[in-house]
Amino acid sequence: MQNRTLELLKSYHLKATPQRIEILNVIESLGHANIDEIYEVAKKKHSTMSLATVYKNITALLEKNILNEVALNNFKSKYEIVKDRHAHLVCKECGYVQDIELNQEIKHISKDISSDYNFNFENLELNIYGVCSKCSK
Amino acid sequence: MQNRTLELLKSYHLKATPQRIEILNVIESLGHANIDEIYEVAKKKHSTMSLATVYKNITALLEKNILNEVALNNFKSKYEIVKDRHAHLVCKECGYVQDIELNQEIKHISKDISSDYNFNFENLELNIYGVCSKCSK
DNA sequence: TCCTAATTAATAATTTTTATTTGTAATAAT
DNA sequence: ATTATTACAAATAAAAATTATTAATTAGGA
Ligand SMILES: [Mn+2]
Ligand SMILES: [Mn+2]
Ligand SMILES: [Zn+2]
Ligand SMILES: [Zn+2]
């Protein structure tokens, strides 16, 4: 558990409960995880944890921008700790999501958008679908 | 209803039923639509249409690659007729999705991926989130 | 240490999606 | 054209996913 995250929680008046900390730990250790994956792993440490608790926490942490949703074609959304801009490799077979560097080219797309279209740019999401090395053999 | 679409249906042994044609018409006219939007509009022409019929058709048309899913953060997935590669402007307020040209830069990302990472590239999805002109005033 | 608001587990309720069944209709075969 | 075949639709039920409610617990501040 990062100290930074604890401070984030405090600054948003979110209590650092064991359940919440565990949820964040699970997400951090898995990188990207959906509701069920988080619940399954977190339950090991907190056997009484309710699935509704996972839902409520995910919602709260998304609202505070501590977590980020990664909506996927054909899979349930995954969640990740908010971090610097990056892109995703998404395996169509197993749903595994891998972070990759966001190419330099993409970084200036945002500038174009606001001028080319009458659109108030906020953030950009690049997901690259294919088959991961594990699944392709 | 495009003749091309009718041929597509036939080639995949999907019957060109009035309901299915109407679903495709609705998606085409709206550009991007989620299950409920499709159902609401389609019901006007076919008052007895069941929501389950929309689900079944969307699934079938996705499998045949006639439709494409657009998974969105914070909104239900939308569906569109498969078309040439393009990017999306997504309004965080109202969920409206607008097609935009996929910048030239992005077109060659695919080449890098397969070599840089051990990943069998299939397709790429670029969603740009922000606030549309309608919602920002 | 005490207080209070936030949080949790448990449970119920709601919403979303999928499955089943049975009659119907689109297409192919005759 | 008529019939046969099979996919399909509507209706309904079932299952899965998400959210709401409640009462007890607890984290964090006074
Ligand atoms: Mn990521
Ligand atoms: Mn589109
Ligand atoms: Zn894989
Ligand atoms: Zn909007």
C-alpha cells in the first residue's frame, strides 16, 4: 500500500478501511482487474467481504479519480490505479490487459481535437486488441 | 436498408427478418446506439418487438462482424455498423459518440506493436473523451 | 476516550442479460 | 406454386449483475 494512496484517501475524506486498502492492493498487484477478480482475491484476506462492498468502493474510488475504468469489448470493465497516460494491449482470448508506452505521436492528438472539432478534450484512450503471446501458442 | 447488408446477411445464413432489418436501420441512422436506444426506436415500427430479440440479434451480428461494439467508460456499450477504421469522440456528459478520421500517425502504430511486443495485433480502438459542444454550453 | 459520520456485512430489490418454449415466417427444395 | 426445413420471434422464465436498505461496526477526529 502506497503512502501516496493513503494520503489520497484522506484528502478525499475516504476512510482507510482494511477492505478498501485490500481492494486497492489487489488492483495494484494485478495491474488491471474486474469486479469479480477483485472480489475473489480480496476475499482471501477478508473472508467476510461482501461483493457489494467491492462495488461501492469501486464507485467511490472512480468518483475521486483514484481509479480508472478500462471498458473492454466483450469483457467486463477492468479497473486500474490512475497513472500516467498509456495505452493498452488487450487479449481477445483471455482478456489480459497490458500497459504499453503511449507513442509520442499520440501525445499531440489532443491539441488537434479541440481545434478541429468543437470538443472539450479531457482524456484519450487507446486500446489495441489482439492475441497475447500466451494465448497464441 | 443497404443491399450490401442484405447480401451480408444472406452470406452468413442470417435471415433478413423485418426485425433484424429494422435493428440495422436504427443503428445505421443513429450511427452508434446502445441496446435500449435500439429497442426504443425499433419498437415504434414493430410494437411487439421483444428486448430479447434485440439482444439476440446484436449478439448474432457481432459474431458475424456486421456490427462492432464500442465499449465506453461509464455508459453501456454502443454498437455500430462495421466500417473503415476511425476514432471516436465520446461525450462524458451525454454519451454521444461521434466518428472522426483516424489520424495518419495512428495508422502505422499496428506495425510497431507486433515487433515491439510479442502480440498478435488485430485492431485498434481510439476513444477520445471530453464534453461535446451541446453539453458544454 | 468519546463522538460521529462513514463504512461494512447481510440481505433484499432492482436491473440487465440469457435461456426456454412454442408458434411463425423466411428461404430452400420439390 | 406448394411444401419442407430451419432460423427466428415473442413471451416468459431464469440467471446474472448491480444497486438499495438496514442495522451494527469502526476509523478518525475532537
Ligand atoms: Mn493500464
Ligand atoms: Mn464509430
Ligand atoms: Zn491471452
Ligand atoms: Zn454531450
